[in-house]
Amino acid sequence: MRKMTEQHLINAFGGESQAHMRYLHFGNQAEKEKFTNVARLFRAISHAEYIHAGDHYKALKHLNGGFVANSMAAFGPGDTLKNLQLAIDGETFEIEEMYPVYIEVAKFQGEKLAQRSFEWSYATEKLHKQLFEKAFDAVNAGKDVELGPVHICEVCGYTLEGEAPDRCPVCGAVKEKFTAFR
């Protein structure tokens, strides 16, 4: 694998891993503040980030040893409103800066597995941002977010509110590959 794409995969693995853990902690904070649907949303999206990290990690199976991951990470957790803003900021970075560059470099270098992994994550991060914005607006108004079941595709991390589709629109996985967070 070409070194630049390889480093991007390492960095993306680090960033998605951190998002996974950060969202679990944010979910615990939301639960303490009685925002049970926001807590559920954080836990669902945390699971999607875990899947993204796993996809990136699998694409790095050729490596053996320790490597430094340079990742954008949001620090300074606070109340649920602040945590939602940190989540929105992180998703925005991935959508506007990180994944578009990583995808183009992987394309340029002919690294199809990395490109697919980046594209799957990129497609999903846009949905995460929308869901976090919806939750932010509700919490900013002093309410829990109204939220139906959240489904996560176990193959690519695709995330949606509502019922799972017959096939994932990102990776084509069948409905049975979705996990529900109710």
C-alpha cells in the first residue's frame, strides 16, 4: 500500500476509535441529564464509529508494528449541549476536510480498499451530523430529542433513524445486517 494512503488509514482509524469512545462517554452524560434519546443516539453512533474504525483497521492488515495516528479529536467534554456541539464539530471536520482529501488521495494512488473504506465512512458521517444537529436543537430548547429507532449497518456503519431498509444504500448489505438501537 502506498505510504500516504496508509497513513490516512492509520489516522482515520485513530479518529474513528476516539469518536467511538467519546460518544460512549457523551451518552453517559446525556443519561445523567435525563436526555435518554440523546444518550441512545450517542450510543448508536458510537457503534457506527466502531464499525468505521474496524473497516479502516482491516484495510491495514498488511502492517505489523506500532504506528502513530494523527487524528482530529475533540477534547473538553461538558454537559450534553456542549458534547453535542463537539460531536457536530468533529463530524463537520470529517465531512468538509478529512474524508474528501483521503478519498481523493486513495483514488490517485489506486488504493481501492482504502477508498471504499473512506467512502463508506464519509457517506455516513453526513447522517451523523444531521442527527446530532437535530438533538442539539432539542436540547438547546430544554427537551430530549424525539427519535425513532436508530439502525446501524454492521458492514459499513450506515446510520439511519427509522426502519432498516431491505438493502443498505451504502454497501448493499441485507436488512438482517442492521442493529437497532431502540
